[in-house]
Amino acid sequence: MSLLRQYRRYAPPDLQRYCRFVVAGRHVGWVKPVLAKELAGRADVFQMAGADLKMQPALADAAQRSTAMASVLEDLRAQGRIPGWRSELYPVNQSFGETPLLVMERAAAPLFGVAAYGVNLNGFVGRGWEMKIWVARRAPTKSVDPNMLDLVVGGGQPLGLTPAENLLKECQEEAGIPAAIAERALPVGIVTLLIEAGEGLRVGQQFNFDLELPESFTPQNQDGEVAGFELVPVSELIHRLRSADDFMYDIALVLIDFLIRHGFVGPEERDYLPLIAGLRRPIPFAMEPVA
Amino acid sequence: MSLLRQYRRYAPPDLQRYCRFVVAGRHVGWVKPVLAKELAGRADVFQMAGADLKMQPALADAAQRSTAMASVLEDLRAQGRIPGWRSELYPVNQSFGETPLLVMERAAAPLFGVAAYGVNLNGFVGRGWEMKIWVARRAPTKSVDPNMLDLVVGGGQPLGLTPAENLLKECQEEAGIPAAIAERALPVGIVTLLIEAGEGLRVGQQFNFDLELPESFTPQNQDGEVAGFELVPVSELIHRLRSADDFMYDIALVLIDFLIRHGFVGPEERDYLPLIAGLRRPIPFAMEPVA
């Protein structure tokens, strides 16, 4: 079966059914109209401007906007409408690395359709068709995708760390990979994420790294978020991606990217070009300033 | 200087200033309005339909369309309006591998803004920052980009060969790489091309391959299209891409893709995400049928 099955697990979002979320004249997200209308009731924080939901211009800087957003999100949280609250602040901006226009709780990112960034590690042993890839079974207690298959290491990109620094931290926490090994990881590009989740729109850009691990190394989870690890031969990995939905949606994308970059899936593959196009859907923010 | 300089050598095309080129109800290209109007004068072959240039529906199959197109192109060639005529027939379709709607002379592809496909080889020796990449200086007699720097092997994708078969053929012709070595090349993805050239719109999808060459191997051009070869250390390659326009536009893209996939250019690079986005601009054909 075509590997495109992995992309078809979520319908492509119809952005015409969302309001743009605009902060300081910049289009930074997408909100469902029913939520936008409700939020506009908090006139100290939001307003509707045509079809756009804007943060109040009176909130003049990132600190004021972040405080106002936090108070709104606490209310939503109290109503049980933000599952998986993490107490992690994510920057909101149009492009990675820009000065944040505000910061907000990570778990609320899909409600506002703002871009979330992350890092992923493809950890493998061996070369060519002898290669095996380490994968993780997520703990049943995870708020997102419990029990599904994941990469050996991956995580959200917090404020104040570079992707490479974050990767080192996650390597230690998630798999017990010591820095001396983890720092050999190579950055190899990105995948983007654009899907309609139950709670809103997931917009993501994920920095991918490859790391050839020593044969003697076995991952050891340190943070309780992993039920176990498994070393999967590359041919079996391809078979599983063709025939089942064991892997998290975004992780399937990262693995397909890996298989394409390493020549395991080539131009003779049915749907090769659509597979490649689907790895990096353009991030749908209007880049010109909004009046 | 930012590697984005390589993308800025051509302005992004304004497609609103083109007519769609439609064949058998499929949008397969973009034509300048002044040319579209002229072509519509050949009412046996073309017609305007609103703002679209269509091939006459009376031309009922690929053979009839190809014959009619050939007669139009011969006229344009006789007027000196198709530089670099190659006597190579390219398939015209919406997506790679589809049954061609017609075939036409390769050199005329930009006049109609149809997609052209090609293969590229990144030939290198060594690993990590010790790596060196083979590049070629194009012969002064080439019709496109004479004297500029090119990959060691690359070429258009003709009818009747797979990309891998074409790569083997080009490896032999352009660099004397024997099949026993060339068949170790790994497919590693694509770059897309979307630029306004003097003669029209260049729309391309290029299949890229990586090949680690033996240290003892020196390329030997067989077809007279190369003035010479050079082995460039990866750090010097990056420097040249930052500071000069020695390389053909599309080859600079292929090399930036290589540098990103191999971790030589990572997230700490200024403009990392725009660089990645620019490697695969979406191919701008409307996929739904045109009435």
C-alpha cells in the first residue's frame, strides 16, 4: 500500500473555516470561529476585526500580551478545555527565531493554530539495508497519543534553547543518551505539520536530526514517558508504515523523510513526489502586515 | 552572507502575468499572454478560452497533439525563437510518470511553462568536514549557462528511462563513471525549480542522487559538454555559495539541499527555514480538471 496512507489519517484542513489570529499586525495563527466569537467577549484581551481575531492593540508589548493570554487560558483550563496542560511556555511568532510577540502555554497552541516547533532524533544502528531504527512505545499516561510508536527522542522546542541544545537535553531525558554520543547527531532538515486536531489546528515545524548509535547502546528512559524501546529493521519499518497506523502522525512523516533521504524509498516508489511534497506543506500564515 | 543570495538571483515569478496552458482539460503550463495570443492565431492547434490557452480539443490524442505542437515549434525555431534546440522530446503532463498528454522539444518547455524533469548527482569523496565535492565547469559552447559551475553529473529526464537508468547513462556520458560505481548512487529526494527565465517560465522537478566516489577516481567527460572538473572542499563550497554566483541557479539549490541533508548547514544558520522552504516550492498547476 502507498506510504501516502500516513498522510491521509487526517483530512487536510480547510482554512476558510477558520479565523485568522492576528497579534500586533502579524498573522500568527488560526482560530475556529465559534471560539473566536467567545474570546472576543473578553474585550480586554481580544477583538474581532472583520473575520480576524486580534489581540487588543492596547496590549502594547509581549509581557502585557502574555499576561493577558495567560489569564484567558487559565479560565479555559478551569473549564477542562485545555487537555494535557504542561506548564511550558511557547513563543508565538511568524517565523522561528523571531522575537516572540507573546508566550503562551504549549498545550493551547492548537486552539489558536499558532506554530509550534520541536526536535526529533532518528537513532539508528548499521548501514544500508542492514540498518535498524530505534523506536519508542509511548507511555499509556501521555496526554497526546498514548501507547503509540514514537521516535527514540523528540520533544517540543522551549524558549531559550537552540534546537541542538534542546536535542542534547531530550536525548538525556528521554533515552539516556549521554552528551558525548548525542553531540554527534547531525541536523538534516525539517518536516512541517498542518492537521486539524480535535481541539483546533496543529501547525508545526520540526527540526530533524540523525544519529548513528553504537551497537552496544540501549536507550534508557529517564522521565517515565516511554513504555519501552524497540530496534526495528528498516525493511520492517517500511512494511509497518505501509500497512498500519502504529506511529504518531508527525513521526510517520519524520520517518518517511528519513527513508527518502537515505535512499530506502526512491523515485520508483509509487507517489514519490506527492510523498516528498507532503513532508513540508507551506506554513499558512500571510506574511504581509495586517492593518 | 546568507545562502538565500542564491535564491534571489531570479525574482519569484508573478503567475498572474501568465495564461494557463491547458491540454485535454488539464492545466500543464504557463504561457506569456503575448505569446498565447500569437499562438491562438494557429487555430488548428490552439484557442483562447477566457484567460487560458488551450490546445484544440479536436486534437484527440497524444500523437495528434504532438504532431501539431511540433509544426508550431518548427515555425518558431525557423524564426530563431527557440535557442538551444536539442532534438529531445519531453513528455508533457501534470505529474511525473503520468501518461504524456503530448511530447514536445525540450528547449521549448519554458515557452509553455511546462514541467521539465531531470536528474542530478552529488559526487563526493570523504566524510564530515573532510568531504570534498566534485564540480564541473560547463563548456563555453553550452546553450544554457556556458562556463558556469555545475554538478559532476546531471541531465534532463528523457522519455522511456527511469531516473535511476537515466542517472547511469549520464554518469557514463558526462563523467565516465562506470556502472559498477554509479549504481551505488542513492536517491535522496528532489528540488523544484520555479523561475522566470528570459524565454518564459522554468518549472522543474529534479531527482537528486548522492554517490561517494573512490578517492582514486577522476571524472572524464565523454560528450564534450564539460570544460573541466574540480574537487572542492565542503567549507570552500559553502563560502562560494555565500559570496558568489559561480554555480547555475538550480545547481546551487541542489548543493544547498546536500549541505542541509548532510548537516553542514543546520538550524543555527541564518535563514535555515526559508532556505529549506525554497528548495521545494510547490509546482503551480491547478490539479482539478479545467472545463
